[in-house]
Amino acid sequence: MEGNVNYWFYRTSTNRTTTWTGANYFRQHWGNLNGAGRNRAYQMRIYPVWYALERYSSVVLGFLKEGDIVQHVRYDNCEAYHSQVIVSKTATDLLCAQHSTTPEYFYSGRCFREYLNKDTLPMNWVILYRISSN
């Protein structure tokens, strides 16, 4: 199933889809890339990082909930390079989990606003995926 965006599963390290392990394939499964994709997310919004930070309470915190996904996209080539899962929500921030080679970022509980401020460029983009209507 290499490169097939119709499926999303991880059974073993050798039996998995690229949509599970590759950020751009994930984007094509849950959303779209240049108008092509499965658009399986309930809703999707795309913002430049600077805008998401400037209007964090309304456009990010007001939109996402536990179980939703955030993807990070480079401004220069429009490729998704990282995904995060929202694991908790407070009155002022979202906490996320992610795969990382940096141990302190691997565990859940990293503040999403902090990640946007410190680990991404203002001109990059974030894609917010509401996975379900619940």
C-alpha cells in the first residue's frame, strides 16, 4: 500500500500505510494537497503560524479538541513535515503528543502554543483537523 492515501493503519512495522508514517501522505488522507485528497477529516482549517498565534484563542483553541490533529507545513515548498495529536485541552492552551527524536518532546503534555512560538517559523503554515463532529 506504499503511497496509497485511501487507507490509514499501522499493524506492524512492516504492515502499515504511508498515511500513518508520512506527514504529506497523512495530509492527503485526512485533508488534501493541492486540491487532491480524501478529505476524511470532519473539518479542516489552514493558517499561517503568525496568524494562528495572533488569534490563538479564537482560531486554534476555539476550534480544536482532544483527539484532533495539527500538521505543520513549510512555507517554501508547501510540504507537511510534522504532525501532532491534541491529548488535552485547558482554558488557555492545548497539550499535544508527537513522535520526536528529542525525548522531552515525545511525551504528551507539550503546550501547543509553546511549540508554535519556539519550534516553527512564523511564515510556515498549520493545518488544523477536526477529526469528528463530536
